[in-house]
Amino acid sequence: MTMNRRDALKGVMVMMGGTMIGATAIMTGCTPENQIEGLDFDPDDIAYLDELGDTIIPETDTPGAKAVGIGSFMVMMVKDTYDGDSQKTFVDGLNKLRKDFKSANGKDFVGAPAEERLAFLNGMFEEFKSSGEARSPQVINMLRDLTVLGYFSSEIGATQALNYVEVPGRFDPCIPWSDSDKNYAI
């Protein structure tokens, strides 16, 4: 029996538990069907996504997620790789997150202190983990996954937050490593 590329990718996805971002796009082909027509994000939405991403990966001794333009990356991924149901979940979740934060804190997420934003997102993530099969605030998982993927696949994330070795490079079969060393970029 022969296996084509799509079957091989599906097998890898099953082995990985289907936890990869854009898993539906990989398993269904290049462009998912049933996408929302005319889905668009304005500059305020992108700035909001930048702040969300920067709350997840803030600036420390390396630049944060906002520095890599994480909002634009999230928009591209949602528009190009998510199917219609996932797109709706993402947009509805963002709107709910914005509304819930404002009602809980009396101010917009973008202007709030970093500690309040982080506490709110951590609370959402705890709610997501404890919600069982329903997994109601799915957007927090989407935001986390997109932020990590976008940040560590960017030039800043790969070269400043990770240990980057240019490929093709020299082959070193055995290199010294300790727990305090950075992980290697792929």
C-alpha cells in the first residue's frame, strides 16, 4: 500500500495528538473550506492582538511579542489557515475577552497595567483548563499557541530568545550543553 504526503501528515498529526496550530489546514489541504468571507481586522484589532501577545511573551532581556508584530502574524494565520468555525471562535472569543476585561476592570485591555492583563489571561486559561469537554474560552488557547508559534518562528525569537545556528553549518556531533543554555532554534 502506498502512502501519499497528506496521509503521512495525518499520521504525524495523530502521533502528535493534533496539537499543532493550523492542524485543520494541514489535514485538509492548503486552504480550508468554509472560511468567513470578508473577514478583516482593522489596525485597532491588530494593536489589541499585539498587546495580548505582549502580555503572553513580554519584553525582558529579549524583545517581547509586540516587537515581532505578533498581531499581524495572528491575523494572517487566522485568515489563511483557520476554517470558518475556528475563525468564528477566534473573533467571538476576542470580542468576549475585550468585553469581559472592561466589565471586570473598568478599562480597556490595551491601556491596563501589565499585571492586570496577565492576571486576567491567567484566569481565562485556568477556566479553559477546568472546563472539561466544553472548553469554553477556546480563544485563550488559540492566542497562546499563535503567540508562541509567531514569536519563536520570527527572526527576533529565533536569534535572540533561542540559540540560533545558521544552516547549513558545521556538524558537531557532541557539544557541551547545560540546563542554563538557550534552546536551539529549528
